[in-house]
Amino acid sequence: MWEQRIAEVWERLDELSEEDFRSAVDDAARDAPEAVAVFERAAAFDSTGHPDRAVPLYREALDLGLPGERRRRAVIQMASSLRNLGQPEIAVELLATEKDAASDHLDGAVRGFLALALADVGREREAVSWALEALAPRLPRYQRSLGHYAKALRD
């Protein structure tokens, strides 16, 4: 039930003011497990342009044992926020660890955000490699070739 309420609020993100949206997220997540509620509040701050307020909440949600896909999303989103806050080195560390920790439908997002963080720390060649690796599976052809070229950039 709370999952559906949260999803419905996120569908209204562009319709509500920042304050109303964050308030609606708080209300919708009221019955969710604590780690999930904290994550949703973090994501609401992040999505309304407040990465500085989101990062501590992402950390709290992770410390509370945020489960499943939301855990991985929290790492991705926190790394992106840290990058936006001028801490791309920490974002690289988080995403490099996450890249090796799991494999699911968020792999491309991990690699894409890792590419952005790597570019910010001056590792552009490696950044291009991860961006191409994120892109390759989505191509109608040449996935294998592009994947090999992407790995060759890192060697």
C-alpha cells in the first residue's frame, strides 16, 4: 500500500511545488520501513535541487540497512549528489565499488554516473570507456565490438 502511495507521489513531481512534493513524499512514506522512508526523503530533496540535504539522508538510509534496489539507487543518487557538490573523488569510490558489487538493470546507470565522476577527476579516457560500456547493451547491433573497444580504452 505505501509503495503505491510513494509511486503516485513521484508521478506528480512536476505538478507540485518543491515543498508540497516533499511533504507528500513524507506522508506517503509514513508507513514504510524507516530506511525506505529516509531514502524517499533524500530522493525528494535531491529531485528538488537540494543535494546538500539529500546526502546525509542517503547515508542514514544506507546505515539503517536500506534493502534491495533502493540500496543501489541510494548509492547511485548519493554519488551523483556528491559529484554535484564538488566531491567527485568520493563519487568515483562509491560507484567503482558498486560496479563490482552487484549486477542488475541499474548497471548502466552505475557506469554512466561513474563516467561523469571520472571525467570530473580528469580520467576522461576511462570515463569514455565506462560510458560506452553502459551504452553497448542498448544498441541494436555492434554490442560486442563496442564492448571490446570500451574495455580496450581502460587497458
